[in-house]
Amino acid sequence: TDAELCVKALRVIAKRLNVLVLVVIHQPRKEVARLFDTLVLLTSNPGRMAYCGPMAQASSYMGACGYPIPDQTNPTDLYLDLLTPGAESDASDALVAAFAIRQKPQLDQVVEQACAVSGLTAKEMLMAAQELKGPAGKGARLGSYAVPFYVQLRTLLLRKLRITLRNPAAMSMQIFMPTIMGVVLGTIFQGIGKTEFGIPQVSFIFILLTMLSLQSLPLMPALIEERAFMKHETSERLYKESAHILTTMFVTVPLSLIGAAIQTLIIYAFSGLPYEFLPTILGWTLLLFFMFDALFQCVAAVAPDGEQAMTMATPWLVVFMLFNGLIVTKATAPVYLRWVFEISPTSYAMQSIFLTMTEDSGGENNPLIKSCGYQHGHDFKGIVVIICMTVVLRLLQVLALKFLNNIQK
């Protein structure tokens, strides 16, 4: 049976690794019961001990207490009947009293002797195990984790890849849906590259940047669900939180990035804009993707649940989308809020893209560009600001995963 196979596996682990395995089991077959070395019998209402000793001697102990095991009877069935309060053959009180006389004094003495001896610390046990292996043995790790970081990362990556490949529908949605949206938006803005720079081109860039910024937003509920599993595993020191983050960055983020790149290229192909603008537009859209992906993953690490995550992410998203020089300009923004333009990634992206697209039509002197307050010479600053914000958000994500939303044991 499955129970027998499971207990046999636990017995092998106990014998080979010299570890203690505790099993709570209810009415096992006699073939399963024989696999255990020691048996502890408990009764209820209230919880009391009725036997604690070798499994092989339990039957003779019951016989000595006046409850012999009949032939062709599963001993564990009889134990259950005798120790179930209110059952027809209930003998729980008598067996508890017998335990107090026959076994408890010896057990108390063993416990006192064990408590008087100072045991080895975890470090001393590891060092002792290393000495048994000899000079050729592998060095014992004395830290909190049993394996080095690269092993943790490799194991998590393999597991994440297997889980992702087992769910091709979810994987394809991260690429299929952006492709569909690319075709839809591309159809809307088809042929705008054949006209002079104006409102259609501005709307095209704004919508493109907005869609790419929102690419990772739907992933927050899944990230929060993964976080719950991660918290249980990291609480057992199976791996570090940073290994979990890197696993997400190496598997989930690339899928979203591929979808974002495909969407951008499809929309751009429909628009008919000159390909000389493509490197600038694609570069800034991908920069925004990485920054907002870091923002949404940071929020998912902080928020207790998906609903609160959406509530927390919305203000940041709205502020960065409004303070872009197009909807809210430096001239129209309140003086005490103009500093937002210094950290607004969409403002830097739209400024660089619009100035590149209007180089042949006046650049900063273009009426539309002039009304937005865009100026040359801020590209490097914008790239540095976005990279720094991305790094800071990733660090905050690590801290949030480590110290917030911990499980209660």
C-alpha cells in the first residue's frame, strides 16, 4: 500500500542518516506497524500516555496488563479499541494507570539523566560528522543554509522552468496577448508615419509607453501567490529570498519582455514610422518595462494580498503617467510638485523620443515640443535615473520579501 511504501522510505532515511523520524498514524496495518522501532500510544479526553516503548514489545505489555492480543487480530486495531474513550472495549483509564506504575518511573529517570548531559550544538554535530568522513570528505557548511547560493539558484531555476513548461497556456498568454494588442493598436495607428509630426504621433507614443509600462501589472496576483510558497520555504532556510527574486527575473521577466518587444515591433511596423526612430523608441520602451516591472514586483512583495497590491501600485502609476510633460507640463505643474519630473521615467522617455522624431521639423522650436517644455541634453540623466530607480526597487523588494508578510508558525 501507499502507507507501507511511505513508512518504508522513512525507515530507510532514519537508518541511513541516523535521524529521528516521528510519525502520527491512525490504525495502520500490522505490516506497516512492524516497520516502527518505538511506539507511543495516547488516549484522549484528556490526552494521556498509555504506552511508550519498543513496538515489538507492545503486544506482550498489553498481555501483562490483562489485555492479550487474540490470534488473527491486528494488534493496532485492538490498541485503538482499548484506548478510545466511550468505546465498547474502552480500557483507557486502566492502561493509563498501568503506564504510571510500570513505565513512567523508568522514563522519568531516563529523561533526568538525558537532561543532565549537555548535548552537542548544531556546529559541533556538523564538525563531528565531518570528522567521521575523514580528510577526503566534503567540508561541512556551518551557516544557516545547507547548500551554497549558486546551488539554491540552480535548483529554483530548474523548478521554475519545469512549472512554467507544464503550463503552456499561461506561458503563451504572456506572448499571445501582447501580440494581439500589438495588432489591434497597430491597426488603429496604421500609416501615421506618413504624415507630419503632430497629435497622431504624440498619441501613438503615449499609448505605446503606457501599454508597455502596464505589461507586468497583471502578474502581481501570481507573484503574491508565489510569495506565500516562498515564505514557507525560506522560513526553513531552504534558500535565500534573493535566489527567489533572481529566479523570477530569469524566467518570468524574460517572457514578459519578449511579449513587450513583439508588441512594440508590431505596432511600429503598422505605424509606418521611419526605422531610424526604432532604436530610440524600442530602447526607451524596454527601459520603462524594466523599471515598472521592478515597481510592480516590489509592490507585490510589500502588499498583503492582490487587492491591496493594485491599490498601492495605482498612485505611482498615475503620477508617472501624468507628469510626463504632455498631460502635466513643467509650466502647468504646481511649484511644489515640479520635482516629480526629475524622477518621472515617462517624462524622460517621451522627451527623448519626441525630440528625436522632430529633429527635421524644428526640434525644441516645434510648437508642440515647446509647449511640453522638452529640451535636449537630458537623455543620459534619464537613463541613469531609471536604472537607479530600478536597482532601488529591486533592493526594496528583497527587504520586503525578507521582513514583511512572514508566516506565523
